[in-house]
Amino acid sequence: MQYANIDRQKGLFWPYERSGLVERIVDNQQIEHFVSNPPEDTRAYGRSMVLRAAQPSEVAAIGWDSITFRNLDAIAHGGKRTRQLSLADPEGFTKAVLGDLSKPGISLEEILDLPAFVPFHEKEHKHEISYT
């Protein structure tokens, strides 16, 4: 049994909640909202918007603070097969920084061209995309 496990058969949270030992800080409606909508004041917003714009075939790996893309157009990037987007700054990819990226039709390239995603060697910034 694990506290954070969301499986109702294995997670410790569920019997604690039934026993009244858990104080809920969000209601079911908020939970449903956040299933499809990331918090706008964390890097989860930027990570989610980038992934929504990417095709599944373009995503090689996803980490808490980085995303590695398969470079399907390697020739345009000097033959590099992957590119890694660093999301190291938890406050650097919020909606306040990036703007509203939920518009239909915005491309991955358009998002990655935003100033917050410009590689640090091209601009004095904490965020980078590196090609390998």
C-alpha cells in the first residue's frame, strides 16, 4: 500500500479519507479541471502546452524538468537527431511568462521560438534547447 498511489485498492489515501483523517483542499470539480488543464503558475503549464503541440512521434522522453524531442527534420538542424528542452526553472514556463498557448493550431516550432525557449547561448536566459 502506498499513500500517493491513486488506485483505490492500493492507495493509503482512500481509507484515510473514508475515516475522516484527510482534509481536502480541492473539490472534485477542481480535480476534474486539472486532469486536462495544468496549473498556470508552474512549469507544468509550459510543459503541457509544448506536449500538446508536439506529435507523439516527436517526443523521445519526458522528465520533470526536461523534454527530449526526436528531430524529425535533422537536416535543418545540422544532422542532430534529438533536441532537449530544459525546463529547469519552475517559474520560467508559466502562463504569465509564455502567454496563452491554448489556441488551436499553434505549432511546436512556434512555441519553441518564444523568447523563454531561446537557447541560453543566444540570449542571456536560464532556459535552453540543446541539439545532439
